[in-house]
Amino acid sequence: MYKYDEYDHSIVASRVEEFRDQVQRRLAGQITEDQFKPLRLMNGLYLQLHAYMLRVAVPYGTLDGRQMRMLGHIARKYDRGYGHFTTRQNIQYNWIKLADAPDILADLATVEMHAIQTSGNCIRNISSDQFAGAAADEVADPRPWAELLRQWSTFHPEFSYLPRKFKIAVIAADEDRAAMRLHDIGLQIVESEAGELGAAVYVGGGMGRTPMIAPLIKEFVPFDDFLSYLEACLRVYNRYGRRDNIYKARIKILVHEIGADQYRDEVEAEFAEVKKLGIDPPQAELDRIAAYFAPPAFDPAASDAIDRSDPDFAVWLDQNVAAHKRPGYAIVTISLKPVGGIPGDATADQIDVMADLAERYSFDELRVTHAQNIVLPHVRKADLPALWQALVEAGLAEPNLDLISDIIACPGLDYCSLANARSIPVAQKIATRFADIGRQRELGELKLKISGCINACGHHHAGHIGILGVDRKGTENYQLLLGGSGAEDVSLGTITGPGFSEDGIVDAVEKATDVYLREREDGERFLDTYRRIGMAPFKEAIYG
């Protein structure tokens, strides 16, 4: 994984000391909260309903045991003993004291971590495929490309004050495990017929109050033009993006209003000028970065044999373990979605356990997923039984990956000052309703996502079943959506009709699954059946 160089160390250390001075002035009353707000947001510090919340960056979701253990330390020392892993592959702490914030950033800096650009109208944490470097279907590891973008975008003078926040995802496989086309810019690393690597560029996706799927802007951008082309994409947005209306300021609105063709023409014209600046690095620079992501020292004699005699282990194996590109190895997803738990939360002790397991079984590497789980990317199949047993003891062996209880949920009204409704209790009730793992597996792949407001931090638009909490005359009300997907078969969910109470939405979800079980054909997922039969049968069952 990437290691800080002298420039990284310098800019992070400078930011910590700068913010320490800003916090001291705020605590002394020398600056007001309004004056302090833009300063704290530049350091990932939000003021939520009950306390400050700190969002820590995990670039492209990759970290090692030392870094993971630091996240546990911060949860234990500065928070209430837990952290919340997010859909941006970051971690948030919800109970931070302002006076402690500079010390937390200083602690993070000791393990090459920070909170830079996790907030504000800038290019946020670059996200990627959590299986990068391990998946058999990728044409290349996308993380060196993502790291190049991180270096390019950090403190970029032209893009530090964009019309709105900006999110980029990078994948390198046809299977989209990062919701790439629901980002402001989505990049798929592809190989040309001549064997050259480049990027297919999608621009103008996003969720929120106006969800849109990013159109393809350019099929192939070679590495030699990679940064220049993205610079042009951002320049056009910075020039024409709305700054007079926060609800119309995202790049998706610009691309939608002027059309993909005109946006493409503007980018091509801008690219011709940017290219003259010579900002594209040589291939040697990508090779230098890629060396940090070299494959670990796999055991060439590792066996594919696995003892499946324990039925509970076999279920976990089938549900949470994926194929690896190397024989004798597997990719393990650790679910942070126990029945009745808070999706994405992990205690300090659990964080420490995952750090230990990564060091012992996965070449000291972990990944945060956009679905709020943790991945150990390189596990010998011979070690899977021992790993599973350790996860069982830590309460981390829920075998529910991509099942109905593997719910994405935002913090909602329990924490967030923007939310209209609570997300966490709804997620807990649904998971409890479908607690039986046999029932979950009968339903099969069913991605359920919950947001507590229209900002869609829970990705409800992209759920096979989505739930949106709204305020209806002072009462929490929940809308049900069907048919969304953030994967390669990307689509946006459709609202079924009038909303429900907290208990009513749980009943509505169950009725929707009953329709699926009745109507499905062989091999169909919930999403496939919905697409085949349409909304009407579901609506009749839910409201009938």
C-alpha cells in the first residue's frame, strides 16, 4: 500500500498545527462559530445534533493493521468506544470534543492518516473497488490510478472551492463494486485492443434530491492524457456550475441541463488547452506508485481444499467469501451488520480484532467497502476456519453479505442535523424481522438501503429496496422505493406510493419480498423479478 513521502508528511503536519491554532482561538472566543465553520470543515470536523463529528479519510478504502489499530485507539480514547464506517470508505466518530480534535489529527498523522478533504466543496476521498488487487476480473489494480488522483486533487488550488462537493470512483472490472456511475466522475480502467490501459470516463452521476446516472463522456482516455482530461472535466464544471443555488450546484445538473454532448464538446476544447500545460506525469510515475501496490508474497503451494463439515462455517463460506485471482486464496468480507446492530458500526475492541486478523491472515491489509463492511483481501483458504472462529468470538461472523440484513444506512436523525427521520431503528427492525439466515438466503441477493433525508447518504435510490425518511407535518414518514441498483446494471429506484410509519415500512418491505417469492422465476434476484413484472403487483400487495 502507498506510503507517505516527504511532501505528504509535510502537508499533513502543517495542517495539524494550523488547525490546533484555529481550535485554540475558537475555544478562547477569538473567532465566532460562523468564522470557525469553514476552517473546521476543511479538517473533516462537523457539528452534528449532539456533538462534533470527525470524518477520517481512508483513500480508496485501503489501510493496514497499524492504521486500523489507531482507529480503534481514537474510538476508545476520544469517542464512546466505537466508530462508524461510511459509504465513502471512510470512518466517522460521532462524539468528539472540540478541544480533542487537534490531538486526534496528530495521532492520525503518526500512522499516515488525516481528515483532509473529507468535507467542503472540493474533491473528496477517492473511492475504489474493495476487491482491488485481489479480484480475478480486473484488468489492472485501480488503486495506483486512484492514488495518482489523490495526489493531484489534494489542495488543488483551482478545485478547492468548487460549486459543490465532488466525488470520484475508480474501478477496473466490468462488475461494478463501487457504484461508479453514481459519482460525479466515474472511471473504469480498461484495456484497448492494442493492449494499452486507459480510462472510460463517466461524468454527471449522483444521488441526493435529483438522482442521476452518469453518461459515458469518453470511451478511452490513455494514461498519457489522464490527468489533463480530468482537469478539463473539472475546469468546465468550475466555470459553468451553478453557484447561486445549492440544490443545482452539482455537476450532474450541469451535464443534464446542457446535455452530455455539449459538455463533452466543452471538455474537449478545454482539454486541448490543458494539454499544453504538461501536467500529465510520465508512465514511470504510475509505475513508481504501482510498486507500492505490488502483490504480496503468496504461497505458491497454497491449497484450494477447505473442510466444509461445520454447517455454520459452510454458510459463512458461501455468503461472505469470494474468489481470489490466486489459487489457494480467498477474499473475505467481514460483515458489520449484526442483527439488531447499527449498520457500519464497530467497537474499538472489534476494530483491534480486525487489525490483528489482517496482520495474521491477510498480509496486513484491510479494505473498507462502500457498503459499510470490512474486507480482508488475501486470505489463504487453509486459514479460513481459524479466521472464521476468531470472527465468531468477536461477534463479526454474520453470514449476510448482500442479503436483506446487509443494510446500508446513514446515521439519520439519531445524529445528523440534516436528517428528517431516523434510519438506524428502521434498519434494526428490518434486520430483526428477517433475522433467520435461512429465510435471508431464500430471498437471495437483496440490497436494501436507507436514508434519513433527501441527501441520500444511505444510497436509497440505488437499493433493490430503498427507504427514504421524510418529515410529514412533524411526523417521521418513510417512502418505499423499488428497482434501484448501484452495480453494473445501474438503475434508480421508483417510489411505490404513499409513505409509512416506522413499523409500517417494515411490513411493507416484507410484503414486497412475499411478492418476489411468489412471482420469481429460476435464477432471478429480487431486482430481476421486479424488472420483469413491474411495479403493479408489488403496489397491489403493499397497498391493496
